Amino acid sequence: MQKMTRDEMARRVARDIPEGAYVNLGIGLPTRIANYLPADKEIFLHSENGLLGMGPKPAPGEEDPELINAGKEQVTLLKGGCFFHHGDSFAMMRGGHLDICVLGAYQVSACGDLANWSTGAPDAIPAVGGAMDLAIGARQVFVMMDHLTRDGQSKLVESCSYPLTGVGCVSRIYTDLAVIDITPQGPVVREIFNGLPAQELQRITPVTLNFEPLAESA
């Protein structure tokens, strides 16, 4: 089973972000998407610590230690970009002013419930952060995650066993194997990567998948 790399996943998500969109890229894997957004598209990247107009990761030697995203990673600021109080930033998130957020996840349910802040372990630190605000405030919630855990369990499940971040909020999932939309009729596979047979994707995924319409990607 040939899986997409992290950067290939980021490039694939970047293709679906439209011109003029206001987008929040969640901590971790989704931040890579900024490196693959086309320069000829005007896309406004938002960070909950109070940035709008972020660019890609800075080149070596051009880092600004005072310019970071919510994950404390150094970023660039495009021409016209701005920074502001995080209270204003959360007002943007909660007020429905973001078109898309892209978040990582531990689990997503067949009906679009999101669990991405805790595995429920007894020693877990409660730290849902801005993900809860993004999950309910963004107009579309994309999830970017591995299809399987390290021990081979699907992260797309019938119902989440981990603490929820949001209920019924996920609209599309990008895994290292496929692109899957969450619809009122259930998960619909839009694309399968690297020639993986549909039957194999269904075998490793414990929810009923709809494969029409379906596109295959190399």
C-alpha cells in the first residue's frame, strides 16, 4: 500500500483552496499547506494568535523570531498582512468570518464529528485550544490526517471514542490514501491515491463508504 507523503498531502489540499478564501491552518501537519499555495492566487491565511496574511515558511537566515503562528513556528507575512490582539482573532473565528479551516485529527466519525485534542488518556492535559472555535466557526472544516494509526486502526470511524472537539462539523477529509467528503448520506470517496483498489480502502475502513463519483490519482 503506497501512501502519500506529508508534503504530497499538503499539496493536494492546497489545490482545493479557492481564490479569495480566508483560511486557518491548524497546528502541525496542516501548516505545510502554506508552502504549496500558488503565488498567483490571493488566499488569506489566518492564525489564532493574531495574524492575517501569512506566507510560507521563511528561508534559512530570514526568520523573524517575533513572527510565529499558533504552533510557535516561524512564518512570513505577505505584503498587506497584519497582526492584532488574539481576542480579535478569536472573534473572527467565532463570528463565521473564516471560509475554511484545516485541522489534524485523532478520529473523525461517519457523520462528521471531530476528535482532535485528546486521546482521553488519564494523564492527558486538557488543551483543546482554538480547535473548538474553528470547528464551529469556520464555514468548512477540512481534516488532514493519516488514514490509519500506527497500530493499523482506521481514524475514520463509525463513532468517535475520544473526547469530541466538535459535533457534525467536518465537511471533507484528506488522508494519505484518499479524499473523502462527509455528506448526509455518509462518507463519499472522491479520490483514491496511488492506484489503491476501492475494495482495499473499504476493507481497512470500518464505515460504509460510497465510491461514486470516484476519481483515481497517481
